[in-house]
Amino acid sequence: MADRTDRRRFLNTALLGTAGAGALLSREEKILGAAVEDGKAEAPEHPVYQGDPLPHGKIGKLAISRLIMGGNLVGGFAHSRDLLYVSRLLREYNTDAKIFETLALAEKSGVNTVQFNTGCYPYIEKYNKEHGGRMQAILCVDADFDDLAKVKDQIQEMVGRGVSALYTHGMFTDRCIMNGKFDTVAKIVEMIKAAGVPAGVGSHSLETTIASEKQGFNPDYYVKTFHPDTYWSASPPEARDEWCWYRDYSEDHDKYHDNIFCANPPRTIEVMRATGKPWIAFKVMAAGALTPQVGFQYAFANGADFIIAGMFDFQVADDVAIAVKALKRTQKRDRPWCA
């Protein structure tokens, strides 16, 4: 008890002790400070969003909330730049119970769809079966693209287990385009369609989207990275490489080091405007380098039909509120709503 009291006194002094310091604190620090004052720092309760409904769009017959919950925080796959502890921190924080709690908060707040990888999909199955959930899942096909039989088996298995939509994993798809394996991606898109769910093409590189349109992959939607590059750790435009995500990280601060995920935002806007297909944008906060206020607004205003955002339990209500506000501001925009 003495240790807890001493810790509370220290946190209270550090966070709230100086006059006027509150203006300098982040929202998370303010929440922690308030919790310390109330004696609830150990187990805060997080609210359900209560505002105007989160709008939906459609891909085929599938109705999807325009804010989709991302799965990287669940799987511990963090783009953490040089913060080496972050992936483990995610795994330690997001216990099974915390994951189910976060899913419930998201669903009650109006988010009806998650984007997970196949390894994390059992959480959705268990949530829906044992916790009364009705969460939809959009998954990336991540079997070895060099073995189309295994890819087909994975697609059929995932659809049989209730997955709502599938798309080609961005890394594997980009590598195919880099190496001229256009037929591989086209065949996988057709496999997904044949399984009876919407088929998407995922990528970091804009060259993949361009190749899809030129080669006639004809997906039902795209899953493409998108964010502004107005943050300190972004490599400067002259140092960017279209395929930088698949090369070794540079020790040069001004070159790629897990620090940018959309190499050319203006050109991305132009290319996506011409596709006329639903666009699910991801990495809209540049893996935590931008606030949701900036990332969500930029993505919706510049053409995204849906956005993916990883959310901790304490962020869900705020993120939904920010998304609703951004959508209200961007009903009229240069790229028509395609979903």
C-alpha cells in the first residue's frame, strides 16, 4: 500500500504539480493525472462513443463502417522506428481479455469491421462466438504467393470460417509487382472472387495500384497506405525510394528507416482518384507519427472511402468521434465516394 501511495504521489507531482503545466500535457498524460487524483490509475474504465452514428459504406453487398479497427496492436506488429520495446509492450498490454474488451468497445461505438491478419483471426471467431459479437473481418491473404495451391487453400479456409472479405497482402503483392509477376496477383484476385467474397489488392507502393489498373487485375477494392508527410521523422522527398520498404533500413536519418509508408501522397491522390474503386486507406497516422485528427481528416478529404486505425481501448471512443467529425467535413470532395 505504501508503494502504491508513493507512486501516486510521484505521478501526481510529476503530471500536475506545476501551475499551468496542464496546457503542456498530452491527452494521455491528463487522463493519467485525473485517474491518479481519483485513485483509479490502476484500472480506468473507458467509455463507449455516444455521438452521431459512424457512417457506413458498401463494398459489394458488404456494409462496412468507414472507420475500421486495425490489427497491428493486437498482433504486436508495431512500426516503432527506433523504439525497440514497443512490440513487446503491445503484447504485454493487449492480453486476451483486453483484446475482447477493446473489440466490444469498438462494436458498441459503431465500428463493425476489423482488418486482421490470418494469425489474429481466432480472436474474432472467439469474440463473436463466446462474447456475443457480430464483428466482420477483412483479412489479408498471407500464404506464400509462390505456391498458389497453398494460397487457394488459405482463401477457402478463411471464407469457410466466416471472413467477410479478403485482399492480397501488401508486402507479397508489392514484391510480385517488383519482379513482374503480374499473373500471380491477378490469379489470387480471381481465387478470392471465386470463393464468394470481395477481393482487394493491398500495397504500400503506388506502382502496385498502377499495375493493377494497367494489367486488369480488376479487384473490388484497394487497400493502400496513405498519410501526409508533415512529421519530423519522415524521410525527405529527394531521399525516398518507391520500394524502400523492402530494402535494408538505412542508418542515414534522412533515408528510409521504418519512418514513411506513403512515399508520394500527392501522386497517390491523383492515381486513386482515377481508379473509381473503393479505397481502404491504412497507415493514415504514419504509424503513430500523426494525430488521428490530422490523419483521419487528410485521408477522408483526399479520397479514402474507409480508413484503418489501430486502437487501444482508451482510444476507441475518441477515434470514432474524430472520424465522425472528419466525415461531416468531407462529404463534398474532389474524389467521388466510391463506396
